[in-house]
Amino acid sequence: MTPQEVRSPTIWRLRQATPDDSNIWLALEHPTSLKLVRELLTDLPADADGSLTFVHLLPGIETPFDVQKKFEAWVAECDSAEPYLDVVSRNVRLVWRDRRCLAFAPAQSVDDCLAAAAAFSHTYSTLSSEEARLEEAWPAMMADVALTHDVPRAALREQSRVNNMTRRFQSARILVTRIDMALQRREPTLLPAAKRLFSDLALQSDLASRVRLLDDGIEVGEDLYERANDRLIEYRNFLTELWVEIAILCAILAEFAVLLVDLFER
């Protein structure tokens, strides 16, 4: 490799593998199963959903200062709603925001940087999606508080929706546990250097606190819809038993009426 090639940025795109892909570069198990394909690019692509664009530059004077600043600005230009993370670990610097990542690292550390960025992006996006779903659920949860107390007959029509919300929060409980596993245990496929970078990114973005808050919100939803389900089931059972008792009473009255008619006809 010539000195000029050494100074050139290397651009990768990491995307989710399709069933036709056989060249799987990285397989992740938590928070959800994900297989990734790595593609070498010649230029920066447009941001695509589900893919991570990763740029590698050699550290220090081996990369011109204006090139370094150009790519730092490129990362910063990504979705401003997401945090701008800048971590340093030993001889590596990693800059991340949303679907863009920049690594200043020796050539032998590139794979560790890319794997750490991929695992972190997967965990971060999964957590963010679940947080967004919880935010969307708050208005419905507030409206459904009434179902945990006195249940009007018309509320029985809500049974199917309440069942769906119950399943939704139970699924969220499983997912938040898997997110926590990704943070606490980290992927076994990651090498120690990649695990350190992943931990640094997670620490700087405060993912552990966000997981705890999400877990609290999910617990509220679980408790609410469990109680609402119990109330609806109890009320439905009450109505069923009431109608059965009325039917039995009607049958007894009918039999008594037949006996009376038979008695007076004699």
C-alpha cells in the first residue's frame, strides 16, 4: 500500500443481510438477532434506513487536518436529535451520530471499531424505537385507567384491544431485558477492544439509565393492562353467570307453569 493510499479515507457501509446474502460479516444476538453485511464504497452514500456508514481515517499527522475536520463535520450533520458521541480508547478515537461513524485508528484496529459501532448502533436504535412506542402509548394508558375500576358494559368491546396492549407490554418486557443483556454482557463475538469501545459509547450516551426508565414505564403498562384485563374478565364472567342463573330461573318458572296448567286441567 502506497503512502497516498494509506492517507485515503476508507468508507464502509454496514447493512442488514438479506436471505440471498452469504457473506455475513457480523452476527449479533442481542437485543435482537441481526446479521450484517459489510460493503466497501468509493464515496459517501446517501443515508439509508437500517444501514451504518463508517469512515476510517488514520490517526494524527497521517491524515491531513482539513480531511479530519471534513469528516467530523459530516458526522455532526446527521440527525441533530441524536447525541454526538466522541470516545477515545487507547490509540483509537470513535465519533458517532445516528447512522454515521468515523474512526481515527491504526489499520489493525479498524475491524474492532466497525464491530463496536455496529453493535452499539443496533442496541441504540432498538432502545430508541421502544422508547418511542412507549411515548405513543401514554395517551391510551391514561384513558384506560378507568378500566381498572368500575367497568361499564360498553367497555367489554375493548377486550380485544386490551388483550393486544397486554401482549404489547409483555413483548416490550422481553425486549428491554435483551437490551439490558446487550449492555451488561455484550456480544460474545466482539473482541475485547471492540467491547471496550462499545462500553464507552454506551456510557457516554447513558444507555443504562434510559433502559431503567424504559423498564419503569413498561412496568406501569404491564400493571395497568393486567388489572384492566382482570376487571374485564371478572365482569364478563359475572354477566355470563348472571345469564346462566336467569336461564335456570326461567326454566324453573316454565316447569312450574306447566305443572300449574296440568294441575288446573285435571
